[in-house]
Amino acid sequence: MSIFRKKSLPDLLEESRAQGEGTLKRHLGAIGLILLGIGAIIGAGLFVRTAAAAADSAGAAVTISFIIAAVGCAFAGLCYAEFASMIPISGSAYTYSYVTMGELIAWIIGWDLVLEYALGAATVAVAWSEYLNKFLHQTVGWEIPYAWCHSPFQISQAGEHGIINMPALLVLFLITLILIKGIQESALVNAVIVIIKVAIVLLFIALGWQYINGTNHVPYITQAFDYPPDANGAIKHYAGGWMGILAGAGTVFFAFIGFDAVSTAAQETKNPSRDMPIGILVSLAICTILYILFAHVLTWVANFREFQISGKEASVTYVIETYMQNYSWLATFVTVAILAGFSSVILVLLLGQSRVFYAMSRDGLLPSLFGDLHPSFRTPYKSNIILFLFVAVFAAFIPGEVVGDMCSIGTLFAFALVSVGIIIMRRTNPDAPRAFRTPFSPIFPLIGAGVCLAMIYGLGWENWLRLGVWLALGFIIHFGYSIKHSKLNKTLQELFPTFT
């Protein structure tokens, strides 16, 4: 059937060589891609989701959760690297699946990537808002009123109801303006921020090591229990055990979602066949090492149970102010650096989402305005504006933990399909030029897909249901609009002869 038609690899390669006013500018090299990857990876996932995973499910063994998540990302990263070296154009997993599994699967992936990039940006924007309040409290002793920096679905321990998260809207708006200006300016801003936040992570690890308390890791794997009732009488369950570690892996997986965003910038890379694998794999390796050390120190200095009540959204600052008082000055510096770091994550995720929309519009699966480039900046500015409005709704009105889990499950689903796609591509296009090859195929791709599916299982039925509803909405859009405007489906008679 036409819904499973595939784009040909030669056509895609010809598209990647296209130059002119109708294409994106090529500015990025290997170093720029590595910084882009680190800029996307180190952010809310590390500074916020680590404490959340420890408090809710994994405890001190959240370091094992990070290792499991890293394994899944490593195998998926190898597959992304091979695809990026073969198909160096915008679109990431969406474009790869169009070649390997056809239009319907490509649409599913493209729609699924909205969960990763757009909702990922919303999650980080919510975390940015939390840290902005922390910074204001540290410096001027004032905080934004609860109602104006929280979702309507959130209630404080004092009984205050949220209305809208205004700081999250502000940071999304400012970053959208930077993205409209151009990839070169976006990459420069990202590079400066990356240097700052990596320095802060290293500083926290080095200084925090002096305050470790071995009893906080005994037992290392804690069994399930219930926390005491909170101010509203609600009882929070701690998962514990190996299932808790697996659930924690699904939660902290959010911390890794940036590395594949590198592949969305392929059409803006000078030598994508060589530089894309370097950017993906090196940025992933650097961040994995930092993550494991960071999580180990965080849960070694403070007991994971504390994060359920205090410091869950601003765990690093909480640990410094509570246990590292000799370095109280570091708390303010850390908060500023984290605010900057979150900004770079939002920037890269919104960049990736706009490039996926750009690719989908060029294929006719989305309206053409998503592919319209600014006459001077040659960026998909209309897509950036629409994306801002969409992400703003989630950031302003939905709690961060709900959006974060939706983002994680969407990303895991995309990674699993990319891993399977490599196996298919090796069979259908065995002689295609590959600057990088995933080793031990199909074993490594299968392991990558299996680990990702295991983490999806660990996220629980609530998130499976949310993913199902999201995909159902995507099918409605696909069969209501995309299938009629697809450039590969020339006639509707092949699909719906009764209705034409």
C-alpha cells in the first residue's frame, strides 16, 4: 500500500547536496556538533530528574539506573551515527524511518518526536522556572508568587493553587527569537553556556566528594515502602528494588534525550558524513561519565528520602545549602549556571523539533508553512513561532513531572525504531556508502531496542496510555491531512478508491 512507500536513498542524498536560497545554511563542524549535543544533554534531566528518580523509585541505586539508560542510549547512538553518516539531511529518526520502513512509520516517528523535543523543551522550561525562583530567593529574598509560576494542577503545601507558569513562557519566547535569528548565532550562544555548565558539574562533583556520608548508600538497593502522608494527606509509594531501578532508568533517561537532536542539524553541517557520528557519540560519552559521577555524589551527600519533600526541583542547590555550607557561595553560582544550562537545552530541543517539522513539510506531511524559510536568516521561522505557541501551552499549564515522563516514553519509542531501522537498512541497502557502521549488527541494534523497550515497560501503564492517546491523535492527523498531501502518494485511488 502507498502508506508504506519509502523514499529512495539516492533521492535523499541528492537532497542533502542541494545548495541555494531554498536550503538551510551549513555552518557546523565536529566541535560545534559535540557542543550542541552536550548543550542538549546536560540540563533538567541531570539537575532535576536525578533527584526525582532517586526519591520515587531507585534511591541511592539511581546510579545503576543511569548506567541502564546509558546502555540503551549507547546502542541507539551507534545506530543514529550510522544513519547520520548515510543520510545527512534534516529530520533525524523521521527521515531514517522514511527510507527504511515507509511513510506511515515515518509519520509515527515524526509525531512521536514531538514528545521528545517539544515536550522535552516544555519540561526544561518548567525546571527553569523553579530555579529562577531559587535564584531570586538567594539574591533578593523575594520569589514569584506561587500562582504565577506553577500549573493550575499544582497546589503548594500551604494550599495555594497555581494559575500559569509565566517564567517558563518568558524563556521559551526569548530562545525562539534566537533560533529565528540563525544556526550560527544559536550555536555560539550554546557553546558559551556549555562551557559554564560543564564547569559547574565538575565543581559540584569535586567539592561534594568531601561531604559524602557512607550511610546514605546503605542499603544501596532499598526495598519498596510508603512515605508518610504529605500536607494534603496523600501517600507517595517508593518503588524500590530492581523494578524501582528500572523505573528510575526510564525517568533519568530524560537526561539523555539531547544526543539525537544532533542528527537533526545534519543539513546545517559542513561535512555531515564525518562529523555527525563524532558529534553524536562523543557528546554521549562525555555526558554519561559526568552523569554517573554526579548522581553518585548527590545521593551520597544527602539521603534520597529528603528529595521527596525538600529540594526535588532544585536538588543541587538544596544539597549545597544543607550539607555543603562552607561553599554556600556556590549555591548562587550553581543556580545561575543551571539557568543558563537549561536555556541551552531548550534551544537545542526547539532547534531539533523545528528541523523535524521542516523535513516533514518538505515531504508534504505537514503544511508548507512549516518549511518556509526566513528570507534573510534562512531559518524555518514560521515553524519556530508555531512551535513556541504549542510548547508554551504545556510549559504554562501542565506539571513538569507529567510532561517529563511523556517525553521519556516518546524518546524511547523512537530510539527502539531507529535501532530496528539499521537492521532493515543493512538488508535493503547493503552496498550504500557508510562513513560509520554500527558494530556487531544485528546484535547491538537488537540490544539497543530491547533495553529501550524494557525502560518503556518500567515507566508504567499510565505512560503507556498517554503514548497510546498521543499516537491515536497522530493517526487522525495523518489520515485526515498528511496522506492526502504526501508527495509520495500521487493518487488517493490507491488508498481509498471508494472515496475518490
